[in-house]
Amino acid sequence: MSVKKKKQVTISMLAEFAGVSRVAVYAAMNPEKKTTVSLSGKTREKILSAAKELGYVPNDMGRTLVSGRSRNVGLLLQSHDSRMSRRLIFACGQRFGRAGYMLIPDTSQNSVEREREILSSFLIKRVDCVIVGWLAYEKNCDLLEQFDRCGIPMIHLQSHSSEYARSATIAFDEAAVMELLCDFLIRRGKKRIGYAGFTDRCSFASADRFEFLRRAVKKHPELILEPPFYAASAMDCRSHAESLKMLSSRPDALICFNDQLAQVMGVELKFAGLDPLHEITVAGIDGYGDAFDPLLLPSVRLPVEKLAETAFTIFASEDFHQQIIKISPEMVERGEME
């Protein structure tokens, strides 16, 4: 059989070239699926070799039309600025990919309108599931009715459950994050705790994280919580570091919203003449260090691989009943970061 290489190779053409049935080709290409034929290793290898020779690429469109499933999963995050967000995208793509699903990641970049556009595009694509880190749940939750009509389940990445019936919620245990940091700082002999978060970007999350810190400090009478500081830029961090230098009674620890902010604050404290490891111990949250980080700071790791695995388990088992699953964080002390 002569096949022009520029022409798309169909399953019928491959079957004829290999001298087997179309069912045999399907069985060879989908070893995990149950079929009506049983292939020997030699026959499967023959079909795969023929597919390689012809340049055959499987086409899922027919399977999608028959099954009603797109084999796509949507992932919507607020941004991909942090290392943790980028690592989460990779972890979800890897985990769902192993099961034959294509992850479609996107970010709202903290835009309520953009969040709505992306969710609407997931509806149009008829993805099999949506994993969403909401920016404006209250403003865009009316779309949940449309997801329900389309039979698309949803996994929420937030700290509270959703009213959407076909949903589950996964969240990192923020209370445990702050407990770990408080215990760590107490062991280091620290008493006055400061907090640095973001304004504008991640502002709601920054405020929420400070509230969890406030509750954790309240459990330890030996700790004093300073008023929070919120930065909109690196210059704000510099100004804050310089103002701390001028204080006679300053915090001896500073918990930052994430590792990125911790690195900036640590460097600015150093420029101001304060040691960010001993005088004011700076700690971050995320726990994913980088070889180019100027400082090796303590942090609490939020294990995104566990989150991705949990999301896949819920999806694969179709276990959507409005439950909340919390992922435990891990303390990463100085000298232990990857």
C-alpha cells in the first residue's frame, strides 16, 4: 500500500497497511481500554511500528462525540506570578496528563471580567471538570447554574465550601500554616511578630492570611502581634525596612504573605542594616526555594503535588458532594529549602 506522507493517515489506512482490523489498531493504541480482541505482544508491536512509519496520529474527536467527554480539564487561577502557582499548574498538568487528560490552564490576572470570560470559555469547550481559584466568587457564581446544566463538576480552591451541588473544595490548612510559624518563632526566642502582605494584588488573600495569624498568636500569650504592613511595590518594602530601623522597639520576626515578598523584605532589611535571619527573622509561605534567591529564609511549604493528587482523586471517583478537604502544610527551616 502506498501512502502519501502529506495526507492525513486514518485508522483504516493504518489497519490496511499493518494487515489487521480497525479494532486491532484501536486495541494497540489504547492498551488500557477493554476491547473485543486480544493482541499478542508481537502484533501490538507490528501495529505501533506501522503507525510510526506512516506518521499516524490518533484522533480523539470520534471518541469525544461517542462518549460526550472532551478529555480536557480547565484550571483557573488568579495569577501565575508566584512559584507556587506555576508549580501547581505543572503538578496538575502532570497528574491529569498521566490519565490521558489535557489540562487547560489560565489566569484571571485579578480581573473579575477576565475570570468570567475564562469560565465561559470552559463552558463552550465542555471541559470534563473545572478547578478554580476564585477571585470574585460572589460576582461570577451565577455561572454555576450553567455548569450544572452542562453536567460539568467543579473543584474549588478556597477556604469555604460552595453551594454548587456537583463540587468539592480543596484548601491548604491556613490555620496550621500560622501555627507552624508561631511554634518555629517561639523556638527561636522571638516575641514581637510583624506581618507583611500585598495591597491591590492578592489583597483579599493577604488580609485573610493576617487574620489566621492573629488567631494563632492569640493562642500564645508570650507573643505580641504588631499592626500589619501592606506593600504595593518594592519601594514600599524599602520604606518599611527603613522605618523599622528607626524604631527603638521593633518586631523581632516578620511573617510575609509568600516567599517572593519575604525575599524582597529580607533584602531591604539587609540594606537598612538589619539582619533578616537573626535581628528580624523573616519567614515566607510557599516553601519553594530557588537557586537564585539572595537569601535562604525559613518558610512553610504548601504541597501542591498533594493538592493535584487530591483533585484528581475526587475527579476520577466522581466524589463531588460539597466536601472540604484541607491539605496539611510543612515547615521548612533555614538550610532545608530545595
